[in-house]
Amino acid sequence: MKTLTIEYICSNIIFAESNKDNKHQSFIFYFGQLNYQSLKLVYEAYSNTSLYEKTIPISLYVYNADDDFRKIEPDIKERIFKGFKITIMKMVANNSIPSFILNTFNNEQL
């Protein structure tokens, strides 16, 4: 998708799918609290989507993962998403403005 709606921008959970070259893939982007109970709720929400099928691999992207999250990561894979092929990826906070944008802004102000 080339645009983001306000619903996506304000959501803690975004479900997406890809069906490229006949390879089906699910994506979950999660921006909420990283604890066992919260991720159980993510699973519950996912189970109510049309993507819920154990044969479809899942890429779960989490935000602000820390050492405490690392401790529950095996439980997410083995207990919450049991039977699914799930890969957990960590999103990195990018709080800086890219230099090409800053340079454009500074050049326009001159």
C-alpha cells in the first residue's frame, strides 16, 4: 500500500498480508506493551482475521523490544502462536530527521 490511513497511524496492531509469487505471508506490526498478556491479546485479535491459518508464515514486528521481551520471546513462539511458523523482528526507533530533508528545509530558508 502506498498510503497510510489515520486508522493505521493510530493503531497499536496492524495486520497485513502478501501473496507474491504464490507465496502467502502474514505480517503483524505491534506497537503496544510487550508482555505476555498483551501478546495473547494480539493472538486473539489475529485469530479473528481472514489470515488465521497455520500454514501461512507470520512475521511479527515489535517496537521497543528490551531484555524483558527477550525473556518471553520463546513463550510467544511456543505457547501463544503454537503451531504457527512465526518470525519475530524488532523495529528500531528512528527519531532523527534524515539529512536530505534537513538540507532541503535549510536551503529553502536561505
